[in-house]
Amino acid sequence: MGNFKHFIFIAAACLILAAPSLIAQDDKPGSQDYPGITRMPNTFIRAYVYSKYDSAKFSTGRNTSAFKVIEGEKFFIAYKLKQGSAPGSALETVRNYENAVKSKGGTVVYGEMAGSSGFSTMRYSQNGATIWLMVEAWTVEYQLTIIKVKDMEQQVTVDAAAMESSLTDSGRVALYGIFFDTAKSDLKPESMPAIEQIAKLLKDNASLRVYIVGHTDMVGDAALNVKLSQARAQSVINELVKNHGIAASRLLAFGAGPYAPIASNRTDEGRAKNRRVELVEIATK
């Protein structure tokens, strides 16, 4: 039960925090149920926190070190039983959510019950996205932690000076500010700041020639991923040539597909690192 000690502490803390709002019976302004998941009857939302991109730790086993950190769109929703309503049980709440997830084709990863409290970690798919859900329940209240797995919207890009430094030091630079939709090679609009920095690098270094190398993770057919990475690299070149005046002779596209990972493909985090575009200097002497 070592993994459950922190859970009991959280339970006590939540009861203390809830005390000032015992009279409130309406949902917290601006809050809502997570799309596709209803709440237990006769409950209201007492706390709601949304993050466009964040992480949460989900228990995956009895040992305290058995957990998985998931990143993506994050929702925290705390529910409380309305006054005058008959209380249920933590087990009833947990089983309701587990059954709902199973009905969606999802799985229960791990859970524990301890008297009047309990929790469960679950995972399912919705509209092509992976959803991780943890329910922590007590007699008259419960809370959901939900992560919709997705890549972070990159807002910080490597500037031209940093690219030049990396090329000088190692002959290559990995870029994570270039974006494509899944299985597509068209540049997304949010890629333009990174493209502009590549163009600046090339304009400031008139003799520089580079390979534009596309990389993918290992999800899907390897041969198709090679073709996809080649097409993505070519899209970068097309943008540089057409809209930034860079000579096509200075740029060569290469699709490495899944064959040059820089992280494990066993995790979402590793796969995100492997999906990248690199500049590799074409040096002849």
C-alpha cells in the first residue's frame, strides 16, 4: 500500500480545501465536463483547471516507482456531492468510470481501493487521440485528472546564429519548430518562424549548402515513413526556394524515415523527439 500513502494525504487536503465552499452547489464558473464523459449523478464541479499543455503522473502499478508521466492537453476536474443527496461509495464511482472507459474500447491500467477511498488509471482513444484518465474517489467527492496526448505547439525556435554555431560544431542541427499534420507533408503555418531563421542562416552564409533531412518516429510502415520524410524535407526546400529566394542548388532533400532515432520509440516523449527536421552541412573539404 506504499503507493497509496500520498493518495490518503491528498484526500485529507481536498477535504480541508473544500470546507469554505460547502454551501456552493453550482458548477464553478467556466468549468465543464470533459467531452464524452458524463459525471456521477447529483454532483457539481467545485474545482476546474485547464492547461493547453502540461504533464501529469499516472500510477501504473503497486510500487511507488510504477508510474508514467504523460504530456499533452490537461484537465483537472473535481466533483462534490450536492447537499441533501444520498452518498454513494468510492468503489461505485471508480467502477462507473472504469466501465465507461471499457465501453469505449479502453483499458484499466491500474487501480487501488482502501476502505472509503480509491483510484484508477485508465487509457482510451477518442477521435484518434490517446486519452489518459485517473479518477480519485472518496464518499462524497471525487476528481479526474485527464491528459489528451498531443505534441506541444513549439513557440521557441532556434535562431540563425544558434543554427550556425551548431553546424560549425557538429555539422548538423535538429529543428523542432517545423510542423506537419500526421501522415502529411504540407508545412503548417506555425512552421514559418523556423523557416525564416533557416532562410536568414543561408542568406548570411552565401557559400553554405545543406541537406534538409526529414525524420519520423517508428509508428506505421517504415518504407512509407521514409517516403513521407523525403516529402517533408522537400516541402521545406520548396518553401525556402519559392518564398525566400534561396537557390535550389544549395539544398538537397533526404528522407531518413525512422532509421536515425535520437530517443527511444517506446514512449510518446521519445517519438516526439524523433519527429524532426535536421540541417546537415554539405562540406567538401
